[in-house]
Amino acid sequence: MMKLFIKYISIVLAIYLMSFIFNSVYIGSLGALLIMGMVLLLVNLIIKPFLMLITLPANLLTLGLFSFIVNAWTIMIADSLVENISMGGFLNSLIAAFIITILNNLFQDKN
């Protein structure tokens, strides 16, 4: 349960930080940001395993780096489902995937 909460905080914080860095990332309201975090968490739990299975050959060839592409796709899927928020395209989604991964690793307990 704590890992999901940490993942949620990482998602929300990454998207919020990206709205300051990139003009193309638009957040209409705090509610939209929080909903985006929940939707992305659900997309990661439901759709991402299927995407990872489908892209397994590419992921093996790139030694796991293709998973960032899959993460960007999940961000774009969540972006299309949530109104009043816009990630601004694939490149911003890819950068968000990197930031979410970094924040998630920083916040996790290393015991």
C-alpha cells in the first residue's frame, strides 16, 4: 500500500514540476492533477503489464530501456483520459517517465 502511495506522490510531483519547466505541459486545476495521478496509477496497474508483454522483444533488445517508451505511452493514455490537463506530446511524456522513475526511486525506503 505504501509503494502505491509513493508512486502516486512521484507521479503528481513529476507532472507538477514539469508544468514549471515546460510551457507545453498544462495543468488546469489541482483536482485535474490529482485525478491525473490516480488515472496514471490505474493505467500502470491495468494496461502497462499487457504493453510490457507485447513489447518484450524490444525491451530485451534494448536491455530494458524500451520500458521508458512504454511508460511514456501510459502517460499519454492517462493524458487522453483526463480533461483539463495536457502533457504536450510524446517527448514531454518520455521526460515525465524519467522524472517519475527518479522520484519513485528517491522516495522508496532502501531498507
